[in-house]
Amino acid sequence: MVITQEIKDVISKAPFIPITTASAHGEPHMIVVGKVAEIREADILGFGIYKMEVTQQNIKDNGMMQVVIATMEGGPKGFRLTGKACIEEKLVLFKAEKVEVLL
């Protein structure tokens, strides 16, 4: 399991969450979302879709995505999650495959 309880705790405290996708040509595209809409088993985070036209196209093109989770609450703590994403109805579903400690 990649998403540990410690990461879930940071997710709940993160004031905003940057997510980055890449175009078919490798051009990065970063946006900021407010919160994780849901955490599913098997290391999957769900993000509500509000517009996200470029993000959605990048996910359709290659599915690569990174998510940064960080907070200063209780002392600085952060993680970079790397994995694959897909679109399901009104959610971006991101399956974390790798975690790096940032802070």
C-alpha cells in the first residue's frame, strides 16, 4: 500500500493540492485543486472535476500524473505521489504508484 495513514492525515490537513499532468508531447500542466474528494482502497484518490479541460485531455492522452500533498499544521510535512489517472464520470481517479517524502 502506497498511501499510508500518515499520508491520509496530511491529505486531510492540506489547504490545497497541486496536481500535474503532461501533454502527449511531454509539456507539464499544473493546476491546484481544493481537496481530495475521496480516498478509495488500492491507493486511489478522487478529485472532483471543475472544468480541467487541459488536465482531462492530458489524462486521456497518457494518464501520467503527480500530486503534491503538504501541510504546515503540526509541523511541515509533505509527499509527492506519482502514478496514473483516468476520468470516471465527474471524478479524476488517481492511482498512486510511488511516494517521495518532501519535508
